[in-house]
Amino acid sequence: EPEVTQTPSHQVTQMGQEVILRCVPISNHLYFYWYRQILGQKVEFLVSFYNNEISEKSEIFDDQFSVERPDGSNFTLKIRSTKLEDSAMYFCASMYGGYGYTFGSGTRLTVV
Amino acid sequence: GQQLNQSPQSMFIQEGEDVSMNCTSSSIFNTWLWYKQDPGEGPVLLIALYKAGELTSNGRLTAQFGITRKDSFLNISASIPSDVGIYFCAGQLVDTDKLIFGTGTRLQVFP
């Protein structure tokens, strides 16, 4: 069964450092997403990406965040200067076209 | 912003019992999805519902898309220990493809 793959599974970083979270969506999917889940809370939408541009973003996705699809397979989330409150599980998801909304296993980001 | 109210928050049941959980909202949704999340893992899709009134089964799981498009329920029949986890509903609004997640139902199954 096709999977969304995320790396690394766990990242520890110092406050103020930049981090890049990586995702390989399912190969024929066209829509890409990042969500986050603070420990013990619900999953929250960050950003959606289609046709090489952001199609929607939440209020959480401020100027510190950016996304990129640098080649035909990877989809990255960059946090420019991490804060303690950025500690969370970050999930990448992809979808074909209204169907098959699939999540990766997540990257646990710990900011110290 | 839009909210999904999911209940119950947690359930403690004996193996073999049936389980029911639901999500309601004041907003109208195009799609309802039900996910299960194990600790440290991403949400895994259980059932997807695309039409109002749709009733869909996946093994011991049954879910329905409410006729008003503002609610959905998930039933699990004859629960087993591996059903333990957190169950989330997620809705997709009419004019967007982002998902709004419910607050989750934590299920514990005792032998």
C-alpha cells in the first residue's frame, strides 16, 4: 500500500535554530499538506500546497514557516527560528483529488 | 473558527462490547473521515464518507454521514484489545480541502 514517508522521525533542536522537516508524498498525489499536533491535543491544519504554490494556510503558519517542493518527490516544511511552543508532532499528508487523504507517521519536533 | 465537537472524550469498555462515538458541528461538511491514531504514529484512515446519509462499513466498523451534513458517527462492534487508541473524526468543509479534526475519543478495551 502506498505510503507518505516522513524524516526524521524525531528531531531535537535548540530554540532559535532552523529546522527542515521532510516528506515524500504518495507519487501520483497532487495535493500536499502539513498538520501539527501538540502533545495531547487535536491535529491542526497548517498549510496546503497545490500546483507549486500555497493554496491555503492557517493563522499558525506565520512568517517563520515556509514550504517547498524542491523536486518531483519531496515536500518540506521549514521553521526559520524555532520557539519552544513549536514542539509538536508534525504530519505531512497528501491527496490525489478529493480522495485518499493519507497521513505520514510524523516527525516529533522537540525544541529545547 | 470551525469546530468539531467529538464525544465521548474517553471510553473504557470490556472486550466484546460495541462502541459508538460521534462528531457534531454547526458547519456543513463535504466529507467526513474517521481516523485511528496509535501513540507516536500518524492518523490512519478507517472510513471515508462523501455523501450525506451515506452509511459505510469496514469490517467491524460502521460510520454514517449525517443527513444534515453537520454530524457523523462511528460504531465499532465486538471490540477487541487492538481497538485501543484514539479515534478522530475529521471534516472537510465545502470550499476548502483542509481537514478540521475533532478532539478525539480515547478508547480503552479491557479483556
